Amino acid sequence: MPEIESFNLSDKGVFGLSIGFISVLLASFGNITSARNTKNNIPVIQANAFGMGYGTILLAVIALISGKEFSFAISIPYISSLFYLSVFGSIIAFGSYLTLIGAIGADKASYTIMLVPLVALILSSFFEGYSWNFSAILGLLLVVGGNFMALYKPRFSSV
């Protein structure tokens, strides 16, 4: 709430809002592309590998153009977190999501993204000592209720 109350349309505010809208648009395009790939029998593992490869190349080019240096810390925390994010946060997560898109469609699969704040709050409660407040509980109820309303199809009985 403090971030929303202090928001203004400064250069950084407009830039952040623009990136947010662009990311939603690109995620939607990705879902549609994944659904098309599934219809064309493109295997999830190969699609995932090519997508991550193209993403890596794009990020490397952006880093080089912007003058950022590449570095790698030889430490257990750095390597283990990199491994975790690579395997669980990317390969398994995206593979599962692409499989879900193939099974239930891009429209219904996209609703799972709305559960990310719920998972983040739960994990933060366990690992960071997050204290739940009224706003968080209300937000959680709105997310779950919105998902239910969007996905629930009432059954009409024929008399």
C-alpha cells in the first residue's frame, strides 16, 4: 500500500508501469505461441530449450551493448542458488507451465500466474518471518475469488 500511495507519474513511474504492461503483453504472446507449438506437436523440452537459448543470447547482447561485465562467483551460495533457479525455477517450472498450456489451453493456464503472490507470501512467511495483515488477507481472498469466478462454469440442470 505505501508504494501505491506514493506513486507518481515521474519518469521512473511511467517507465515501470510501461514495463509492467509490456511484460503482460509479451507473456500473453508467449502463451499463444506455446499453445500453437503444442498444436503443431513441438515437444515441450525442445521448445523450452530453444526459448531459453534465444533468451540467453538476447540477454548477452543487451549486457554487451550496455557495457555490463560478466562475472561468476565461485562460492557455494552463488552456485547453489544458480543451480536452483536454473533447474527448478526455469527448466521444471517452464516445462510444467508449457505442458499445462498444452493440456488446458493458454487462457486457463494464464490464471495460474495470479497465484504467484499467494505462493510468495506463504514462502515469505516461512523463510522471512512475514507478518500477515488485513491488506494481505484481503488481497489473497480477491486473487482466489477472482480465479474461481473466472474459471468456474456453473452447471445448468435441464428440467
